[in-house]
Amino acid sequence: MEKAMLWAWSSDIYLTGIYMALNKPTQELKRHLKGTASNLEKTADEILKLASGMKDVDVTAILQLVNRLYGDADQLKAYVDEVKAKRIVRTKPQ
């Protein structure tokens, strides 16, 4: 039984490698989504650093803006997960 389970495990990995591969346009989409999410997070971090060094800053307004950036980054990461799961697929232009 262990051999059968090992074979099934190995074949799942093999099949995953073949059937779960993303096409090139979808790989590019995934890369762009991840990059944009990372840029949003870095921008939010930089805004917080700049605001912490300023006097008379409307902290509530800054935090609302930063929160929006983090929320957008989280949404893009969720799209990346959907691309990985092949629920979002980009096709080549026709």
C-alpha cells in the first residue's frame, strides 16, 4: 500500500508540474500583479515614514490613505492566488 500511495503522490507532483503550468501571458499577469502589490506596500511604508517626521500632520487622513494602499495591495495578492489556481487566465491577443 505504501508503494501505491508513493506512486500516487509522485504522479500528483508530476501531473501538477504538467497541467498546472501557467501560459506565458498568465505568468506575466501574475508577475505584474505581485509587483504592483509590492509597490503599493512600499509606497504605504514610505508615506508612514515621511509622515512620522512631519509636524502638524493630519494623522487620521494619512492613516486612511495608507490603509487604502494596503487594502489595494491585499486585493492584488488575492488576484495572484486566483491566477495560481487558474481561476483567472490571460489568453494571447487574437
